[in-house]
Amino acid sequence: MEWCLKILGSSSALPTDTRMLSSQLLTTHSHHFLFDCGEGTQFQLRRFGASIFKIDTIFISHLHGDHLFGLFGLLSSLHMYNRIKPLRIFGQKGIQAVVDMVLQTVNTKLDFSVEIIELQPSEFDVVFEDEELKVYTVPLRHSVVSSGFYVVQKPGKRNIRKEFVESHHIDFSWFPRIQNGEDYLNEEGQLFKNKDITKPPANPKTYAYISDTAYLPEIAKYLKGVDLLYHEATFAEEHQADARAKLHSTAKEAARIALSAQAKKLLIGHFSTRYSQVDKLVQEAKDIFQNTEAVFDGMDIKF
Amino acid sequence: MEWCLKILGSSSALPTDTRMLSSQLLTTHSHHFLFDCGEGTQFQLRRFGASIFKIDTIFISHLHGDHLFGLFGLLSSLHMYNRIKPLRIFGQKGIQAVVDMVLQTVNTKLDFSVEIIELQPSEFDVVFEDEELKVYTVPLRHSVVSSGFYVVQKPGKRNIRKEFVESHHIDFSWFPRIQNGEDYLNEEGQLFKNKDITKPPANPKTYAYISDTAYLPEIAKYLKGVDLLYHEATFAEEHQADARAKLHSTAKEAARIALSAQAKKLLIGHFSTRYSQVDKLVQEAKDIFQNTEAVFDGMDIKF
């Protein structure tokens, strides 16, 4: 099954006429992951035809308003819509206290359970794992503690070749064993090597969400061969000094990470409001890593 | 000079495709007052061509998310736009603590001063006064402490009749004295009664913002002859039981307040999301108070 990344907001710090604040929705086989939740995220979900109810996990990269301030309204709305399903939130230290305090101030006691997990952001570490996938935190460097997230699908099972199934009467109990790599011994005692009767599973999918960070070449090693890499690219090359000062990245630097990680595709976003057009940033990135695209609000990327 | 009320959000509790959360901007001769600040207020200001910079005072009626959650982003954006001008915020007890806590969490120390005044909401009382106007709090009744706001322009000075100015050589120093009601004694010792040579000032303007409240007939006495009365009207008559249970008003009840206060015009809003059309609510109100209009996002009312 394809995964789909939906861009909900792609501006940095301040909203513009065309770009809202940081948020992305990743839909996998069994998850609806929200990455960051700037003010207005609940409106953007509605605007772009995504359900706020399906979200099961929210990952907040760092505690800056443009990545966080939509969370209070989103939780309130879910409460008013009588959500029952539990919700999981990952964020930096302090997120539990601010969510508790704000909800208490507005006298809202949620009817659904929210599990908030505060991150240990200095490590590349698994923070979530289930049958389908793992999510790692990627340590970033910003003016406040910031983490990227790397979603890695687990390898699927081997596919039994259709022609073999059709030409042999395989007992039902054998299917999972063959899918798991076992050789097949039929009732006549004939042995079939697993590799001859199955095809390998599709390559596991990977998605990396690299939010606010200074250029950090060492993260590439964690993301080797990533299918889809989103990397913030707040500034063009001519404003490199601003990128340094504000601990953000340029489009070129995002591209260097993509190149070094041998990513299949790079998405750049979180553009400074000074750029009404971002063609130049895309070109600067493409000069280093050809398969680059700028995100825009409402963009869907299937992979 | 005309005053202008701009409706920024007119839905109750939850946003819809056409209505955002509670917020209104009142522009007077010397003020830009924001009443309530639901999530997305900064986007609505931008969308409807109003400046976020000009706002000098924010009045938050009560601490529910749909009236408050835009405040954090608004303050952050003003900070990022390098605002210097001080800002005043009126709100219920607890607003100072939540603003402080949220800004501290996102590591934002505002470069402009914010004076937060916590209300004593049980009284009808002047909370702001300057040369142009007074603002009173109106005690309301809701599931949390809630206040309306009543803005009363001060009487202007008397206008000296044009024909009198043209036919007499009045010394410049006399103008403010005559405007303030003094009789005029010319150099020949001739006395002109003030009432004969001036016209009274225009009637002072009044605006009442009556946010979330159960039907509270006694507030009408505070609002006698109000020019423009905004009164929440969350429910239609058929859902009166919901209005009771949730301490909101119906459109009819809003109209009863307008009638009893002898308002010149009634605006109703804060509609429950169950109504995709509000014609019925307007009709129910009009049956009692003819000069009623439903607000909509982006509506301008000059008066």
C-alpha cells in the first residue's frame, strides 16, 4: 500500500497569504501521523479533506509557537467531537506541562486519553514501534531543543509466486511458514527451496521529517537511502548568514543532506516569509540534488 | 468619525467551512479594539485586510479555547514583526498565568510591553477610560466566568454654527471656550448665549459585545439605547433546552435583550455548527426585534 504525505502548512514562523504554519500528515497502512501542529492545523486538515479524527499520533519537533500553537485547539475540537480513541503525542520536555496548563485554564477535561511522551532528544533512538513500522528521533540543532523524526517501515513477508500456488496443492497452514522464509516440503517428500518459490517483499518505505535545524551533516548517516526526505530550507544561499544566526538551513544545505544520505527524493519547505517565490531556493537545491521539490500547502506526495 | 466593527470569526466552539472562531475588531477614532481571539484570528485579520499592528487593546470575554487560543500566536507574530508599541489585554482571572506560561514554554520574551488586566467580572464597571471613550464590563452567566464589554463614546464638544463664525470676528482663544459651552462676550460687550450660536455634538456612539451567556434579562438595563448590540445566539428556539444546558442564548433571547435595551440594531452570531443556514435564527429574532442581522466572517458594520 502506498503511503501519502499531505503538507498542511509550509511557512516558517509567520503565516503568509499562501502558506500556513508547519504541519504535515503522513498516512501509512495503519497510521495517521501528524508532524508538528502550528496554529490553524485543524482548519488546514478540514480544508484539504483530511480527517482530524483519524490521527493517532502527533509528533512535535520542538516547542516553538509556529509548530505547537494548533495543538490546543485540535485537542479541544476532538474533545467537542466526542473522540474516544486514545491519542499519543511525542514532544520535547515541557510539552506535558503546557498542554495540561492550557487545558486546565479553559476548563477542559478531555474525554479521551492522551499519552504524552517527552523525548530524550540527544539520541538517534526508536521512540515508537509496532508491527508495521518504527519511528526514530533524529537529534537536530536549533535555538531550542529540536528533533527530527524518521519513519521506517518493517520488511514485509515474502510473496509466494502465483504460478507455484496455482500448480501445487499447498496446505493452508504452509502459507505463513513459506512467507516467513521456510522451504516447502510437500506430501510426497519433495523439497522446494524458499528462494525458488517466493519473491522478496517490496522495499520497506522510509520517510524523514527534518524540521527546524542548523545544517547538520552528521544526520545523513541515519537516513541512508531514505525514500522521501523533508528537510527545512528556511533561507536561500544569499541569506546564509541569517541561517547561521537563526540556526536554520539553506536550500543548498538541505540538498547536501539529501545527497549525502542518498535520498530518493527531497522536499524542502519552512520558507522564510521574505520569499514570495521559492524557485530560486529550489534551483539552488537542484544544483546539488536534482530530485528536489518545494512543498506547498495542500500538496500530496504518494510513495 | 464613523466607527467600524469587523467580524473576524462567527462560529461557536468549532470552526466550519465558512465560519471561524470568535473574534471582532472595533475601530474607533483612536482605538483598535479586538474582542476575543479564537484560533486563527491573526489569519482572519490578514484575510480581511485589517492590520494586526494597530490593535491597542484585546478584550477576552472568557477563558474558553474558541475565544482564547489565537492569542498566543498573535502575540508571537507581533513579537516577530518587531512590535514596540505596548499592548493591553483584559481577561478573566487566569489569563496572565496562561499567557506567561505558554510564552515561557516557547522561549519567547516579548520585546513590547503587555499589560494584562484581570477583570472583576461580577460588576458592571468601567475598566478602561480615556478622552474618547469608556469601556464597561457587563457581568454574564456562562459555564465559566464570562464578561461582556460595553463601549461608550464620550460626548463631543458643541459645534459653533458656521454662519455665526462667518459673520463675527471671533478671537481664536474663544473657540475652545464656546465649544465647551461658554457664552460668548464680544469686544463691544455684547453677550451671545451659547445655545444660540452652537449646535449640540453628535450623539455619543455605543457598542456592546455580549459574548457567551445564558439569557440574562437584567443586562438590558446597562445597555439602554445602545447603537449596536452584538449578542451571542448559539441556538434556534427548537434547541432551547441545549441553550439552557450549555448556558448559551437563543436568537429570540438575544432579540429580547435588544428590545428591552431599546437597541438601535442587533447583530447575532456565535452560531452552533449544527446550522448550515441561519435564516431561521434571524427570523426568530426579527419576530421580536426587527432590526436584526446575522454576522458573517468578513462583515463590516459602520455606525
